[in-house]
Amino acid sequence: MSTIKRQLEPVSFTQVNFDGGFWAPRLEVNRTVTIPHIYHQLEATGRISAFDLNFQRPVPSPIVLIFGDSDAAKWIEAASYSLAAHPDPKLRALVDSVADRVIHAQQPDGYLNTHFIVTQPDMRWRNLRDWHELYCAGHLIEGAVAHYQATGERKLLDALCRYADHIDETFGSEPGKKRGYCGHPEIELALVKLYHATQNPRYLKLASYFIDERGQGPNYFDIEARARGEDPAQFWAKTYEYCQAHVPIREQTKVVGHAVRAVYLLSAVTDLAHENKDPTLLETSQRLWNNLVTKRMYLTGGIGAAHNIEGFTQDYDLPDETAYAETCATIGLMLWNHRMLQFSGEGKYADVLERALYNGFLSGVALDGSHFFYENPLASGGHHHREGWFNCPCCPPNIARTLASLGKFFYSTGANDLWVHLYGQGTAKMEVNDGREVSLRQVTKYPWEGYVRLKLDVDTPQRFTLHLRVPEWCEHWRLLVNGEQLSANSTQLSDGYIHLMREWQPGDGVEYNMDMPIRTVWAHPAVRALQGRVALQRGPLVYCLEGVDHGEINLDRIAIDPGRVSNEFKVEHKEDLLGGVTVLRGKGVVVDESGWENTLYRSQPPSSKSMNTTAIPYYAWDNRAPGEMRIWLRAKGI
Ligand SMILES: [Zn+2]
């Protein structure tokens, strides 16, 4: 069992600078295209002007949903992270003006939700199950904390403290307070951030209350439904599993319900396990992680198979073409695994984080930075395409805030330790040994190649352990320190990391080379939808076939021979394709329709012929001509 004391401390994204390589151009598109694009969409759909409280036009448009405040809040957060890493006076002025409009909407008692101020003032705090009031508050808090950290300006933070104080006066187990909590978890993790920004323990206590009250009997959602004159049995989702409130979280054994809610809740559970040194919360998080990762997660790090509840169904129910796999859910999965990773540095959490990052998350945004997937299925018949905006636009600003703070996932420090979780070209500044600065530079073409050159800069010799992650997909690696090869048995390796303990000298260099062959991947025999199918993976990237590379051929008719992939498939880097990608080329076979005219069934199998196939990284699909896509391919001879 992991210890309750967190041994790792994440390095802030403000200390991590990407240059060149895979990530820097993407972060630049996020800064220069995605963040402005989202701002314009928020303005065009009334989500920012909502804070001007126009009582003459209480419902400006049906597309301004009840949780529209959260979209603007996530944009404030994304833009603030962008400012923290990249000063920009015009963006600063814009963020400040949006912050002023948010503050302007605040009511004398601290309340701050535009829908319930303008449109339904008599319904304030009367339907926590469905109406996202505390969820919106959570996103506003996260936006305010980010704005404060980026600008040093307290005005928005102070306003959200007043709102959080109001929420604390309204909810709790003390007499006279409502014993409520939000149907959509979010405020819990936001309150932990507010606690860190302000050092006010009141917010930590409120987060703990929300976590522990959730799912207690009698269920609050029943109580408030009756108070509204409704029959709780009429709840559309039929079960409070949908919002993880069917039993208290400490008693839950499977990850259930709406996927985004589940992983936001578990992120907060993990935060509070650390803050409150609470072993049962950590055990809860570990137990639900095991259920998710061994039975309910897609190969891409997508989660949530079902459209109707945007969430989980049964163990091993992972159909590819109908997968929901919302981008926000994969982001939540990354947030949760990043938190779990900090307890003791177990590589399995970084493995899930990396799987999600390069596949189910990155597919959420087009290469142009202004089109997005809400759902990320693992196969498409040709009708699933990214869009510039959605009626429910939770995903685009969530992508923007994740990319703008991407560096936070890469490194951690410990007492005498420096951890490298992810590989990508750039430089990070960290502190070890009571504040001694270490600068670490990675030069690498990762994820296209597994070779990483690390250069450590210390002012004076420093003794600490450098932990380098060995990804779960990597079976063979070589390591040189200052040009000298370290053999595998002279190297400490545990929990998915190489541990290099030595006295590091100024300018020391490490060369780390992870073998990155093409791998064939199979699903557990209980996953009915994927039997007889195989997927291609290389390094952290899951690959897919796309229609545009295969003419008129229906992709589901193509089979590959898994036994011949390592010999017959070739790796080819194409700098002019899809922003620069490594493709996999090899032979497949395709069944054809010859002799099937006017025949539906017959005794002879269809004939097949050999063909050339090209697989591209899954994240890059749907950036060319629209068409089919497929990750899980028929396995020849199975
Ligand atoms: Zn979303």
C-alpha cells in the first residue's frame, strides 16, 4: 500500500518551457488560435455578456445553457495560464476586463451565478442534483486562482472567496445549513486550490464536507426533489450512480455514472487523501482506479462508453465505434492520475496519464486549433467530425486550459529527488536539496523517437536521485551517463522508473534510449466488441487507419496479420503530413465483393487480396478529407 505522505511535489508549468519538438508548436497554436477562438465563441453566444446581468433579456438564447458561467470561467483559467507562461499585454487587458464583468455580477451576499440571478432567482440552491450551480462556482474559483497566480491581482480571487464563504454559510452539517452537495463534482477540487491560494482552512473543510456528505442517507437529492414538489423516482437517470451519490464514496467499489463527474470527484478525493492524511480516501481512489484501468478504460485513455449517461456501463463494455469517450473525461482522467502519481511515484499512473495525453485527449483538438471533438470514438463510419463549437461547449475551454498548463504533468521533485515522468523537448527549472536550483534540458524527437538527451545544470555538485520513467510500452532501453553505458543490473529499477542516485556535476549529461518498435495490442477476451481484433501502437501513440489513405475500401474489410507486423510494417516519418507524423506502412488483406452479386449468403468465404495499408496516429485523424477511421483492425487468421 502506498504511504499517505506524498513523496513527490509536482513542478509548476511556469517552470517548464517547451521549445521545438512535439509540444511547443501545439502550445503556440493553443495560445494564438484556440484561446482567441474560444473567447469569440463565448462572446457570440452570450456567455460573457451574461455577467452584465441584462434583466431585460433574461434568456438571450436557448444555447446559453444553465452552466454557461463555467465555460467563461474555464477560458479565464486558460488565458491566465497562457499569460503566466507568455506575457501578452492585449490578452492581459482582455482577461482583466472579463474578470471585472464577473465581479460586477456578484450579489451583495456573495452569490455569483448569472442564470439564477437573472432567469430563475427563486430557484437558487433548489436543485443541486441537476443544475450545476456549485459546479459553476468551482470553475469560477479555479479561474480566479489561476488569474491571481498569473497576475498577482487579487480582485477576482477576493470575489470568489466571498462566494465560497457564502457557499460555506449555506452548506454543511451544522444546524441550519443545507446538507447538500453538487450533482456534478468540481467545486471540491477547486476548494482545495482556493485553500492553497489563500491558506484559509475553511475551504479545505468545506471540500471535505462535500466529499463525505455525498451519498449519505437519507439522500439529499431525494429531499430537495420532494421540496420542489417532485417525485424523486422520476429522476431521468433513475439512479444516483449517475452522479456518484448512490452510496458514500468510501464504500464505492466500481467507477460508475457520468465519466467527467467520476474523475473530477476522484481528483478531489485524491487531493483530500493527501491534505487530510486520510488512508481510506487513498484506498478508495486506488480501488476505483483498479476497476477503471483493468475493466473500463479504452486503449486511447477515453472513458465512458455510453452516450445516454455520458458515462460508464458494465465491466469490459468497450465498443469502439459507439464509444462516447468525452474529451473532458479524458482530461479528468489525466488530472486524477497526475494526483495519484505524486504519492509514491508509481509509473502505472504516469502510463495512464501518457496514454490519455497522446491519444484520447489530443484527438479532442484539430491541428488548426479551432475545431474540437466532444466524443472520441475509436472507429467511425465517416460521419464524425470536429466542430468549431458546441451547444454544450465544455470541451474546447477544457482543452485550452490543459494545453496552457501542460508542463505541470512532466516533472516532480522530492526531498532529494527529481522525477521525469514525461518526455518532450524543453527546459525545466526545479529545486532539490533545500532550494538548490537544477536546470534540466531534454532534447528529443519524442514521441516519434525514443531517444532522449538530458542535460543537468547545477551550480555546485549536488547529490540527488534522478528518476527516469520507463513507460509500460518500453521493454528495452539503454542508458549512458556522461557517455558511459550503465548496464541494466547496475541500475536501480522499480515501479516503472530508473533511479539514478549520484553526485551530479555541472553539465552532466544522460542519454536515454527507449526502444520503440511497432507493437500489436489485444483486448481482454471479455471485451466482446474487440474479439478477433488487434490494434497498432508505437511508443505512447495508438494508431488508426483512415479512409483517405485507403481509397474506396471499407476499413472494416481490412485485416492485418499480427504475426507479421514486426517484420512487414515499416516506420516512416513524414514531415509534410499532418504537421509532421510518423506513419506505419505495411501489408494488409482486404475481402472483396466479387461473385456476390444478388447473393446475401453462400457456402464459400469471400475472396481476399493483399493491399498496402498506412496507419497514422489516432490523434491526427479527421484533419484531411472526411471519411472512415478504425483503430481495432481485423486480425488475419484469428
Ligand atoms: Zn466536455
